[in-house]
Amino acid sequence: MLRIVIVDDYKLFREGLRSLLENEKNMKVVAEGGDGEEGVELVRQYRPELLLFDVRMPRMDGVRMARELGRQNLKVTSVAVTACDDTNCLTTLSSEGVLGFVLKTSGFTELLAAIQTVRNGEPYVDPRLAGRMMMGLSGTQSAGPALALDELSPREKAVLYWIAQGESNEEVATKMLLSEKTVKNHVSHLLRKLELRDRSQAAALAWKVGLATVPPEAWGFSHHNVI
């Protein structure tokens, strides 16, 4: 049973989401909260496997809540379900360990896809949100991160591109005609080279420098002639 906490300042939204989730097999909403302070306390009290939360909330917003959860070492897989599309805000959430991002205007099917993806330890970004991130970041590329990507091989850059699209290792392996073990090795190598902690940070960097906006085929990548 996947135990879930929902944190959102709109009670009607929480109740509607709870009703939808509890119609699914093996999902149970164990608690609801109206702001980040309540969210931290509910995670401490119930120790859920999944936290669904809004970003803009009174008293303590989603960013401060995610940071406080980390400070208190309250580990929980988190998905932001939000109307917020502020690039800096979302990048900060990613750096605080939030794995999933879904727009409130998306359908329930999108949310279920995000839940399933993050349960497997993979990041998930709503496709429409990814597009907004791409547009918002196109004018803010910085030389430092871009130069760091020069340390990556063409194949590692291609793997990073697919990570930024929210693909799992298995899906990347299929797309690149590689074994899943090889993909895992490439992920480990690129994280080490970029001095990043996890896939979420790697995905955020790929969007920040623009690598995630153009598919590998467009910049000459071919799995037949690179290592």
C-alpha cells in the first residue's frame, strides 16, 4: 500500500485528489495539510512513502518545506503538483530532492504517470512544464555549467538528454540501443564528472544550459560511432 500525504492550501483540491487516488489500487491518503509547516509535521508523524504538495502556500511554501524536510532528515519521495512555472523555483525544488513536477491543469493520468515514475526512483517532469522550463531557461544559460558539459563524452551527453526528458534507465537503454547496465554506468560517470548528487540535479543542469532542448540526433550524435 502506497501511503500518501497531500499538502495544499485549497481544501477542495485536496479532497478531490484524495478521492481520485483512493479509487486506485494500493494507494491510501493517510493525511492532508494546508501549508508547509503542517506538511513537515505530517511527514514526521505518518512517515508516508509519497508527498504530493503545492509550491505556493501560506506560512511555509513548498520550497521551504522541502528544505526543512531535508534539514530534519525526513526522507520522503516528493511530487510538486502546482500551477507554478517559475524556473528558479522548480530548479531549487529539484536541488532539494523533489523528483516529480506536475501542473495542476494536467489530467489525473499525468499525475499517475509521475507517481509511478518517482516510485522507481526516476525524476518526472510534466511535458508542458518542461516546455516552459525550456523557454524560461533559453536566455539564462551560464558559461560555467556549459563548460562542465565539455567533460562529457557524446554518449554521456545523449544519456543526459534523455534523463532530462524524464526517461528511466531502461527507456534510455532502449532508445540508445544499449544495455541497461551500460546506461547506469554512463549515469554514474556523468554525475561524477559534473559533481552532482543525483539525476534530478543532472536534469536541472541539462535544462539550464539548453542541452535538453535539442535531441541528440540534431547535434550529430550516432550510437554507431561514439563511445
